[in-house]
Amino acid sequence: MTYFVNGNHIQLLRSGREFFPALLVSIENATQEIYLQSYIYKADVIGIQIGDALKDAARRGIAVNVLLDGFGSKDLSKSYIEELEETGIKVMFYRPKISPWSLKKRRLRRLHQKMVVIDGTIGFVGGINIIDDYDVPISAPNNVPPRIDYTVRIEGKLLPVILNKVQKLWRRIAWVHMRHANRLTIKTLPIKPSFNTQHYNIKAALVLRDNVLHRRDIEDAYLDAIEQAKSEIIIANAYFVPGRRFRLALLAAVKRGVKVKLLLQGRMEYFLMFATHAFYSDFLRSGIEIYEYHKSFMHSKVAVIDSVWATVGSSNIDPFSLLLAREANIVVKDETFAQELRTDLLTSIEEGAMRIDPEHWARGDVFKRFSSWIAYGIVRSFLGVIGHSNEK
């Protein structure tokens, strides 16, 4: 069950061009404590900008705590990490051992969530890593626009919930690393609005996925909303390989007369992404509209249902996100916010996506469809192998 908290202001931030400036301003105005969690942190122009702001905060006496994933941030140099730590920033890695020779489940249990909490009063949750928007696969042409993704900036009564979860994970990883967690100077700070408090009227929930108590929370939040949908479902997801429950829920929604649109990645970064195509035939026959985004690389992990329910977060709809990784999504029940995200998604569809024609797909490249099932079989087989592990 998704537990909503009323009394929030939530701002939609589109890609790094809106997220990074907002994050930098919040870091520069911090007075007590900063927590930053990211799957990828790259010391490119953006990473250095944010790193410099974090170093300045640490020099001001702010407690700065950075938690990065051991695989996603494996290329971050030791010298840059030491540079951060020299100013007083505490840097830790989630599961730093990434041996490619191990099929153990723990190697794929990554910290994929992207969360920032500043002074317990401002939070950022979404799908954007600390990496330049233009850092796309080397196969991309020079004129490809920056990738598209989303994050939300949050103020209000949900912040104590977010802060508590971030602190608990920090303490746990500090214990695993046999280090002392820095002394937590705040538990819950009084909200200090930066604008008229009448704007704190949005109902929202933090939904996490982990491998202990919240294994299916994000998937269940999606399924509950899909099963209650009455008119429209729009899902934009970069890595879309839904499980059986998810597929059946979408097909059932179409049978009820709900219009379903999927905005998926059209530029394939990895062979296993072809697994997404394995479900095209069934979806298209049922009446689901599929759009592939080709204008740039799409990293989005968002959805809007009935123009009221919306989610923005780090979780893809694939086995790795829904069965293995630590993920964090914000779910919002607010018509104004949902309409804003819906409008943005429809613009992306109109300006950068191509609709998959059902008849053309049915008559299309047999080899391509066969390859998609091979890719899907590899994904399922791989998960089946590691699934025999008893590790938590």
C-alpha cells in the first residue's frame, strides 16, 4: 500500500538543465547537513561543479555525506575522491566489489536510487545521475540533443520521511564499512518555506524498493494505479521489460476501455534492450500505442494515469530495477502536477518519437523479432541463474 502525505510543494525538473542549477542553489544555501545518493557520479563538467559546491559547503562546516554505487561510479578516480574527502566530505560506496567473474546476486543489487536531502527541508528524488546530459553512448551522432529525464524538488511534510530513509541507509552502509557514521545533528527540522505556504497542498508518497521489506512496493504502486485507471495511462520508461503481472494489468486496462500509451527508448544502447520488443506484438494487437523516442537518448522513468496520478523516480520497469536494485520513486496525486508531466510527455511523443504501426510490425523483420526473444531469454535465464543464490 502507498502511504500518501499531504502538505507538500513539488516541482517537476526536466533533465539536468533544470535539475543541476536547482541542486547547486540548494547546496550553496545549505546551513547544516547534505545527503547525496547517486548511482553514477562522473567527474565531468557537471560533476566537478557539484563537487566544488559540496567542497565549499564542507568548508563552511556543513556535514556533507555522499553515497555512490560501487558499479555505477566505478570510474570515479581515487584522486578525485580524496580531493572531496580532504575538505571534510564523507564519501562511501554501496557494494564496491564488482568482480565480473561472479554470478552472485549481490553483484547486481545496486544502489540505483538518486536522492538528495538538504537541511531536512529540501529534497530531490528522481532518475538523474550526476553526469552531463550530453554524456551519451559513443555511437551517438554529434548532433544528438541531450538525454531526457526527470527529477522532482520537494518541500513539505514528506521531507521527514525522506530524511529518515536516507539517514538509515547511510548509517547501515557506514556500519558495513566498519566506520562511524557522522553524528547526526538533526532528526526533523521545522519546515522553512521559501514561498507562500498556500502552495503546500500536494499529496505525495515516497516509494522505495529494497531486498528486505519493500521488494515489490514500486511495482505494486504501479499496479494499483493501473488497475484503478479509468481513461488514460502514459508510461515513459527507458528500460521496459515488464513481468507477467504488469503486462496483464496493462492488457486488462485496454479491455476496460483505457487508452494506454508507452513511450520507450528507440536508440538501443545494449543488445539486451531488444528484450523490450518481445512484447510488442501482444501489446499492439490489444490496442496499446507504442512510441519509440529517437530524437535523443531517453532515460525517463515516469508515468501519468488519468491526469491525476503521477510518478517520477529511478525505477525502470525491468527485472533489474523491480527485482534487484535499490530504487526510489515519488508518487504524486495532484491534477496540476500530473497535467504538467503529461503535457511534457505528449510533447516528447509529438516532437521526438515515432509510433509503431501494428500492421507494419506484424509484417516486419522476422529476424528482429526473433532477436528480441533471444535477448528476453538471456535476461530471464541470467536472472534464473543468480536467483538460486541465497544471498540477501
